[in-house]
Amino acid sequence: MSVDTPAGALRLPPSNFRPRRRWPLARLALYAALFFILVWPVLMLVAGSFRSAAPGFDGAWTLAAWTGTFDSPGTGRAMGNSLVLSLVSTLAATLIAAGLAFLSERTDLPLRRGVTPCLMLMFATPALFYALGYAMLGNAYTGSANKLLQTLFGAGAAWFDVETWTGLITVMVLKKASVIYLFLIGPFRALDPSHNDASLVSGVGQFGTFLRIDLPTLTPAITGAILLGVVAGLQAFDMVLILGWPQDIDVVATRIMSFINGAAPPDYARASVLSIALLAVVALLCILQSRLLGRRSFVTVAGKSGGRRRIRLGRARWPLAALVGLYLLLAAILPTGSVVFSSFQPFPGIYEGYSLQHYRNILALPRVVDAIQTTFAVALLSGFAAMALAVSVALLARALPPRRAALLRFVSLIPLAMPGVVTALAVSWAVVSVPGLKQLYGSFWLVTLALVVVVTPFAIQVANASVAQLSPELQEAARIAGASPFRAAIDVVLRLIAPSFLAGWFMAAIIVSGNLEVPLLLRAPGLNPISSVVYSLYSSGDFSAASALLVILLLAKAAIWGIAWAGYRAWVVVRSQRRRRLLGVLAGGSGAPLSRPAAASA
Amino acid sequence: MTASNGSGVSLQGLRKYFAAGKRVTTAPKRGAIDGLDLEIRDGEFFVLLGPSGCGKTTTLRCIAGLEEPSAGRIALGGGVVADPAAGLFVPPEKRAIGMVFQSYALWPHMSVFDNVAYPLRHRRKGLSREQLAREVGAALELVGLDGLEGRGPAELSGGQQQRVALARAVVARPSLLLFDEPLSNLDAQLRQRLRQDLRRVHEEAGGTSIYVTHDQAEALALADRVAVMRLGRLEQLGTPTEIFLSPATRFVAEFVGFDNLLPGRLTRRDGERASFLPDGWRREVVGRAPAALAVGQRGLLAFRSANLRLEAGVAAQGAANAFAARAGAIAYLGERFQAEVTVEGQRLLASLPLAAWDGRGDLHHPPGWHEAHVTLAPGDAVILPEAAAALDAVAEAA
């Protein structure tokens, strides 16, 4: 083997090659970041419950909060409320969702293809928007639906009032049905048609087959969806805040906030104790759910849905379609319409003089312009950070032995059990516990950090799904070809997951921009994203201005979506053109392969 | 350039364990390696053969550096690349290897040209644009695929993708080529053609090749030497002829298609030639026996149904290895018929040349074969030691 290797064979590595480092720096940094973002806040939340002062202030260690929190009648009532709200709304929503999933996936219902897109849209609409829409629709005095019914059928008492227990639960059911539907639709779609055929051949009718074959097969999925609904119900915040306040309806999440925002001085220790209690219950339910659902978590659209036979509804087709239409009207069209409508009204309850006045007014407010900028910055930044973290975790998990990978995934799902209020609180404790980071408290970066934690579980799902589609051999082939692990990740993995990374980033940004709890609880001075401005406009009675701002937020999201989509299409077109041009050049010069154009290596 | 000790591969006491999940178990896990010693010579085409889960792919991945061995030493061309005891591990990008993956692993976002140029850009930095184009062109020409440089992998057929993967593996002229069941996703005809191309590329590239497969026909066609693996260990090592004609254990015999196995006892020995009395038989069978097996010891007689010939009529008096037989159902295998026969009260599989019967009548109830006999050439019968057979039974029960 000569030292100055010509363009011949490669030299083999010398026998005294340096040993591989056991802990590469990048991996260590990722572990540290994950620990600080996901584990440390929970630990500090627990520690904080034993402190007598607010985060960052001198205090003493004390057990006072642990003994005092659960005695107060308000806390007990809030816990009871949370439980009732969560259970009732989940059961009703599951019934609706299962019915919708059955109708849209297994029957020949007219318009069935429109159901899934509609419910996806509802799923993506922030709860804040939803709650506001209903408030403007069904307020006892000024609600437009009430007014309309009164006009049609004669004036009298209000037909309904959405700002009550019944109203709150109804609205939650309508919204939650869309979430549970998206969980159920995958399993409904993945049902094996041959199982059905076997039952039909055995002489059991269509509906009998559904009851005896399909439903038992779906039991784990439905149970899992119910548990998920209960978890989400226990974490309910925005809707209760907006629809429940006139009746002083308190749940655990709002109670945690009122310990901090509603008390003087703020009682961080009690808020922490209540947070831990909520966290413990929710974590238990989450573990139970993952046991039941196994690996099939989140919206998985799997299985072949090809040419399966659908159940013929016969004469029930159109009545059932009308029923589905009614649900969509109630749950999607009316709330959206009422927000848009009231943004043009001079004031709720006044049905003349429609104008763009509110838009002009709020856009003239400096704090609204600030809010729009803040929202964009926070949403884009935290969405990007969460996706970057999630992709690193997904890639790392693949390189680890199964048990450590499972631990890593579990850790990354911790925030799933934390409502935004708890996350905000825990992150506050975490940041002040680290010397040098204290300055972050009350800043833009603290809000961003908390929102990264909030959106991480979602980002992890997106990242896992897209990384799972990449065969590890693609990366290994790059290593064999002489690329370092880092280089292989850039050349192969990042390039291939870029589209899903962008989609995940965008969706994470949307989720973040609708988050109300974190900015409300962290109350960073001078830092108000759109969601908290909408809330403060609403709670000060300026309903129409709040609506106008929500519409602007929605339009902005649609615009970004459109730009991103157009950009992606343009890129695809340019790429295929480039490839075609290249092919043309190569075909022209195919006789002389050595004079290959430079374009080929570009 | 490739020196005389150039690109041999040496595995010493190679072990690879996988975490066994929740429970700790002593049983070997699928794909684990349990103490493997191999010396692969420079320039050799070496095949690792075995059923799925025997550890052959894990062995290949350890040589590539895609898996870290748990114990043992791996040396490529005299340089140690993995020695966990010494804390030494050379990552794959620092080993002079090329590899063809089972799924081809072509990068879908790169053109054929870019896929093939990739190893050159990383392994042989500083090539001019013209040199790069020339090397890529030469590699594509070697695999018979020039003129498709601008295509994307998705626009190629399976066989073309396979060739691109091969070009990418050889383009940087590695001294060691690794193949992980590269032909298993192709149809039979294409597989045969590519097999010949692989062997030709190996000759022209001039390095060492290690090839993993579970297909004995592939091993036979490609290999200079074959290692049969089982449960993470080496079961038998030899040339294709040695493996296919003289399996050393029951496992290898069954794996390479010895479908008649009869337990019994060695009764007489004359050099390699030996007489063997299967249990319950009245006459002995003559076959080949390894030196280790002594007269009186129990053993296992193994032969292929293709070598047990069924013939009509009564056997000639005193003919060696000829036994009266009754024919049962007959199946048409394409190049011959296979017949179920009863010999000495035992059911065996025998074969019938196509010329011996016109196939008329009922295949499952053939006419006129009740008076028949079978013959077996002594060279086609192998007598295996029973110790191995007993071990096999244990392994199968586990």
C-alpha cells in the first residue's frame, strides 16, 4: 500500500485508528436540551410547590401549600367541575364522532366526502375562536341566533343562553367531536374488509356484521379515544374562561390561573400543588391510553380503503345526510359565520350600519400591530424550535437501542399531560432555578420557550411519522459512501424530510398562535400576542373588535398557508423542469459520455 | 493500490448481542452472532449463506461498520477496524468499502449521476469535474447502464435500480465490496442475469466481495467459498462443491436440499466408502462417511430425492444400492418427476427422469409402477455423525 494513493484503490485505515468517542458532543447537547426543556420544568414545579414565594423571589421551604390547597372549597368545586365537564362532554362527543365516522367511512351517505375535510378544519380552529363565535351567537341578550329566532317567532325570553353549564358543555361536545372523529377515522378506515366479507358470507346482514364484527374490533380504538377526550377535558381552559365566567364556572386550569392572576400576592405554591395533582391524574390516564392504543396514537390514516363495499342506507340516506348537515351547520358554519358577521356589526345586537370600522380601529392601535408582530415571531420561532428538536429526537431514537429509544420518546411526550397553564408555571420555575437565566423571566424568550414545550408532542408525532418513512439504509448508504454521520444526515435525511418539516413547522405555528394560557399566565410586560389581545378586548366588552382581530388572524394564517403551498408547487415545477432540461442535454450528447455537461453535477 | 495482503477480512471471536427487551434470556436472539471466526482471502468472492435470523446480515453489517460488535476483532486488509475490548471502532465512512443494500437505498432526491458520484465526492475529494464525470461514466458502463445519468431513481426499473446501486458501490474502487441480499427483490429471470453481472464486476473490480444470501443457487453460482451460518455460528465452511455435495451436518444437508434422511448405524468402512444400516431395514446402503464416524456408531444417512432414481421392474440380483420399491403419488417438477416411494416400509422421495414416463394417466395414481425399484449412487449418499443430529434436535426444540 503506497502512501500517495493515486486515483486507484482507497487506503484502508491504519490499525491504530483513534477510538470512537462514546458521547459525541452533538448528542450530549441534545440530551441536555431535552432534559432542560422537558424534564427539569416538572422537577422544578414539584420543588416550587414547597416554596413560600413566587419564582425568583427569596422564600422559605414550607409544606403550607400541600396542606392548604385541597381544603379550600373553591378548589374542590373546580375539581368536581372539571370531572363532570370532561366526562359528560367526552361521552356525548364520542357518540357523535363514532356515528359520523361510521357514516362517512362505511356507508353510502351522500356528501360523505365532505365530512372529513370539514372536521379537520374544525380541529384546526383554535378553541378561542370557537368559544368567541358561540358567545356572539348564543348570548342571552345580544346573541345573533337568539335575535334571529326572536324575530322569526316573536319576541320573548331568549331561546337559549350559551354562557351557562349546559351551553358550555354543548359547545365543548361540538368541538370535541371533531377531535375524536379524527382519532377514530383511521381505525374505521383500516378495518379489514375480508373480516366483513367472511361475516356476510356466513349469513349475517350488513348492520349485524357492523355490530358483531366491526364494533368489537374497534373497541380498543374507541376506548382510547374516550380516554384522550377525558384528558383533553381535564385540561379545558379557553372555553371555560370565555363561556363560563358570567356564571363563575371554575375548573382546575382556570383555578390554577386565578391562584396566580387573581390573588394578591400571587400564590405560586398552591398553583403548583394543583398543577401537580392535575399532572398526576392526566399522566395516569395517558399511560392507560397508550397501553390501550399501543403504537397507534394520534391521527393515523392507515390501511387500504380501496374498493370496499359500503353499507347501503336506503331510504335513510337523505334524513341521515340532513342530520350530518345540521351538525356541520351547528358546529362549523354558525360559529365561524358569527365571528365574521359580528366583526362588521357596529355592536353586538345592532343589526344596521355594517362597516369595516372595527378593522380600521384595531389596526390603528399600536398594541394590535405589536401583537401581530409578536404572534408571528413567537409562532414561527417556537414552531421551528419544536420541529428541529422533534426531528433530532426522531433521528436519535432510531440510532439508539430499543429501550433507550422508548425512554426518549416517553420523555418527549411529557408535555402531552401538561395543560398550557401548568407548562407555563413549570417553565417559569425551571428558568428562575438556573443562575444566569433569571433575566429571561417575563421576557419574549420565556413565552417562546413555554410554547416550544407546549407544541413539542405534536411536533414529535409529525417528525416520527416522516422519519419512519425513510429507510435507514438510505443513511447507511451515505455512510458507506464515505460521508460522516452529520454529513449523511444533511445530504439525505434533511433533504428528504424537508417538505414534512415545513408542514409540521406551519401547523405547530398555528397551534402556538391560538394558545391563550401561556401568554395570559406568563404576563410578560409589553408582550401580548394576538390571542391575549383578543381576550382582553373581549373581556372588556369590545366583542366586535375582538371578532375583527380574530378574522385578521385567520386570514393571516390562510395567507401563509397559501404562500407556503404556492412556494412548494413552484419548487416542484422548477425541479421537474431542471430534470427535464438535464435529460434533454444528456440525450443530445449521449454519444460522448465524457463531455457530460456541468449541469449534471450541480 | 491493492497490496498482496490487500483486502482480506479477518473475524476473530466475533460476537454481537442485542438487548433482549424486558426479559433477560440466554437463548440466542434473532440475528445475533455467537463467536464467529472467519478468514476471508484477498480477491475472494465469499458468500455467507443461511436461513433468515442466522446472523449473516449482522455479520456483514459489523464488517461494514454499521453495527458495533459486542466482542471480538475485525480486521480489514490487516488493519483492525473493530475491537471492543480495546475500545476501537472505525466508523463506516473511514473503511474502504462499497455496499449494495437489499432495498438498493438509492437516494430519491438525487439523479442517477449524483447517486453514483456521491462516494467519489466524499471518498476521493478534489476530483475535477471532468474526472468525476469520467469515473461515474466508467462505473455506469461497467454495470451496463450508461446513458441514464439524468434520470431519477423512481424512473428506473428494479433491475436498473439494482445496477445503479452496484455502480455506486464500485465507483470509488473500494478494496472490499459487500452485498446484502441484493437480488432478493427481483424476479427469477432478472436475478439469473444480474448474478452473472455481479461475478463479472467482481472480477473486473479486483477486490474482495462478501455476499449475504439465503438462496443456495445464488451461493453456488457466485462463490469461491461459502460459509453456512446457523444461530449466529459457523456451521460449515467450504467451496460450493464441498457444501453442496458433502454437507457436514444435518442442518447443512437439509438447507442445501438433502430431503431424505434416515437414522441408523455404520456397519462397515472401507476408506471413505462405508455401509450403513438404516433402522428397520434388512439391507445396508453404501455411501460416503467422514473419518470421524467409527464402525458401530449411530449416524444419519442423507441423500437428495433427485439422486434416488425410480425405475420400473425388479432390481437385478446383487446390485449395490438397489432396493425394491412401491411408487405412490407422482408430482411434475418441470425438469423431472418426483415420486413418493415406499422402500423397506419407509416413505422416501425419489425421482423419475422425464423420458421414463410420458405423463399419461393419473399423476396421483400412476399405473403400472407397483413392481419397481430405486437405485442410489454410493457417491450421492452422505453419512452424517449422529452427534450433530442430536444437537439439531436440541436446537430445534429451543
